[in-house]
Amino acid sequence: VLEALRILSQYNFEHSIRFIGFDAEELGLVGSSDYTLNGVAAYEDIQGVLNFEMIGYYSDEPNTQMLPVGFDLLFPAAAQVVADDEFRGNFLTVVGNVPSNSLIANYVSAAETYVPDLKLVEVAVPGTGTIVPDLRRSDHASFWDAGINALMLTDGANFRNLNYHTPDDEIETLDFGFMSNVVK
């Protein structure tokens, strides 16, 4: 976050960009829910949210990426991309809801332009994503609930990183090159 802020501070933008680290996500999206309910002024028009959620775990080994139960039924094209690459954990999942399709397209276009080697798997959930609870487990869901376009950018968390939320979840297991490419 600080590196993105440092780089972007050198440019002028037509609209404001906020860098926010929400509190108490693990306790039920408390910080982001409070922000969407009480922290957005009536005159503000949020164009989109990029939620960088678990972006540091990468593996090019086969069978290191799992998918949530039913993912293949709801998102057959995305599941097929993962299966065709032998379930390698070597991609970023770009999760939006259908109203956020333009934000998905813009992120994908920027990635293709500036980081062409970054593999992406795109998923657009219907409505606010309640049909897929595993894809609502981060702060972007508060924005969907408020009718604001948002993306969750994720390495898959516990569906890839077996160290997730364990004592073995240490900095040495992260891939800073992958993380840097996601932020680029």
C-alpha cells in the first residue's frame, strides 16, 4: 500500500484516490461496513474499489490451487482455466460482481498492458455474491452491499496457501515478485 501510494503521489488525478486499511475484517467486515454506512459523504461518488486481499502466495507446482465447492458449476470457464493449468497456484483471481464488470475489464486491461506476465482468472458473481460465500470473505463485500463497484484481488487464501491463518503463515512463504506484479 505504501509503495503504491509513494508512486501514485507523483501524479495528478481528476478524482481522489483513497488508500484505506480497514479494521476488524475477520470479525465480520466491521471496518468496511462502518465506512460504507457512515464514512462516505453524500456528495461522494465512489467509482470503484480495489481490495487487495491475500496477494502474496504463489506456486507454479501442479495441484497447489483448490477451488471452493461448487465453483466449477457457477464459474465453469474460470474453473476450466485453472484445470487446464493443472491446478497451479500461479495466478491472481479478479473477483467482482456483475455490476462491477467495467471495473474488472479495466483492471484486466491495465494488467495486460503493464504486467503482461501476470496470469489472471476473472470471476463475476451475480448480485452481491451471496450465492458464493467464499467470495464475500473480505472488505469488497461491504461495497457490493452498498451498491458500489468493487473488486477483490486474491491469491485464493486458504484455497492455495495451506499456511493461511496458522503459525506457519510466515513471511518466508510469500512471493514478493508476485505481490509486486499484482500491485503494478
